Amino acid sequence: MWAGFSGIGLAAGPLAGGLLVEAFGWPAIFLVNVPIGAVLLLAGLRVLRESRNPGAPPIDVPGTVLSAAGVGAVTYGLIEGGSRGWGSPVILGSFAAGLALLAAFVVVESRVPTPMLPLRLFRRRLFTVSNTTMVVVGFALMGSSFFFSQFFVYVQGTSILVAGLRTLPTSLAMVIVSPYAGRLAARYGYRVVVTIGLALAGLGLLALGLVHADTGYGNVWWRLAVVGVGFALTMSPLTGAAIQAVSPQEGGLASGVSSTTRQIGAVLGVAVLGAIVHARESGGASFESGLNGAFLTAGAVTLACAVFTGLWLTAARTPGGVRAERPGGQAVSEPPVTAPPGRPVS
């Protein structure tokens, strides 16, 4: 449910933004969050019951600061590289600082007693592959969605409201398919459903890379729908796979990591695909050609990830060497996971 609604929210953004901009102007897309936040705050105070873990570990402040600073520095370099020049000292320094901060983050997380991201979880293949794939999903979905409306407005000359309406096939496809994705994964397994979803999304993005200013909407909407169906099939099963890969006590941590990897992918997707568009424009190509390049890149990355999941998205090792079952009921017997000296296995 959580992954499905997250995907729906991502896909519905262009439509909601188009309506708000057309009716109230661009500041409305920011101001609308104020009343929504106020209503949810009041509802939370009235409805949600307090709960806490008396034995909860302290917040990992060094890990939090290093991860945010590292990802921020790399993202800055990707966003500003096209305008400042990829070889400029500021951009090179941004990339160097980002990589150094992320390397320090890994070192800190391997040494602190209560890390925000226990690196031992990545020894479990299902956890590692599912989160790696979630980065790609965020990269391709958010990166391409960022340009859907721009294609209709700046290439085909529609209004912002019409552009938002024309992105509806992606949103509707995700609304319809997302609730069934988890059930399909339970019946056929994570690997089958996720791989098919990525393949569909990748093909849809490649098809979008072939549209032009004179392409009729009747030949565009189905491409958007294929993208929506494909990504709807991936998000819920990937979150479920990450949670299944860990112990029940670590389910919240696993879902949090899955959310974070998707958001990191989204940031990188907008930055990298935006850099591709800018680079092609700087080389004399049209904005339309830049968008085509961005969609084709997102599609190629997504199809490559489909091959990756088809080969590696399988059950992970389980504590104590117990037999793990894939969602379809297929049992997998694997050796136990051992803990570092002095640290129990959760």
C-alpha cells in the first residue's frame, strides 16, 4: 500500500501542478503544501496513538550529516556541470568532495555501534539487489516524469493545464496496477514481476524517445501508459523484497532504506537527465532532441536493470540458516548469516 501510494503520488504530480499553475500561478505549487500539512498535523494529533521504543538506539548524527552532504555535493555537480563546465574547478571540487564524504560515510557506518545504515544488510543479495533496483526506478521514473509536461508545453505548444492532463495515462496506469503488484509478486515471485515491469517501463521510455513535435497525442498516450504500468509493477514488490530480506525486527529499517534509495535515484535522475538535455542543447541540438536523448537514456538504463533483476533478484540468506521462501512458495535453503564478533544476529 505504501509503495503503491508513493508511486501514484509521484505520477500525479504533473497533473496537480498543471491545475494549480493554471488556476493560481506557479507559487501555488509550493503554498498548497501549507494547508495540507496543517490538516495532517491536526489529524495526526487527534488520531495517531503515541508509541516509542524504550531501547531505541541514539540517532547516528555523523552518518546523517555525511550522507546528506555527500549526496548533495554530487547532485550539485551534476546539476551545475552543464552550465559551469564539466572541467571547471567548482564542479570537479564538488564531485571530489561528494565522493570523499560518501567514502567517509561508509567508514563511519562500519565502525559506529548503532549506524543509521547497517552495512551488514548488504551482504544479503535480495536486500542489495532490491535497493539497487529501487535507485534505478527512482532515476528513470522521476527523471523522465520531470520532462513529460515539458515535452507537451515546450515541444508541442500546449498549455500547462493541458500538459498536466496529457500525463494522466501514466497516473491512471499506476493507480490501477499498483494495488495488484504485491499480489502478483506473491503468486509469481518478486523476480518475475519486477523484471517484467522494468522491461515494460524501459520499452515505454524508449518509445517516448521517438516522439516529435508533430506526433499526435493518439500515438503518445499509450507510451505513457506503458511506462506507468511498468513502474507500478516494480515499486511494491521491490519494497516487499527488501523487507523479506531482513528479520521482522528490521522491517522498518528495510522499508526506510528502500524509500531513501528511491529518493536518491529520483534526485540523480532529474540531475543526470537534465544534464543530458542541457548538453545536447549546448551542442546545437533542439530542446526536442535533448528530451529524446533523456528518454532514450532512461529507457536503456531501465532495460539494463531488467536484465540485472532477472539474473539476481532472488531470495537472500536468512538468520540461522532457516529455509526462506520466495513469494511464490518456492523454498530456498541457504547457509546462515554470521555476525561480527561481539554482535548478535538480529
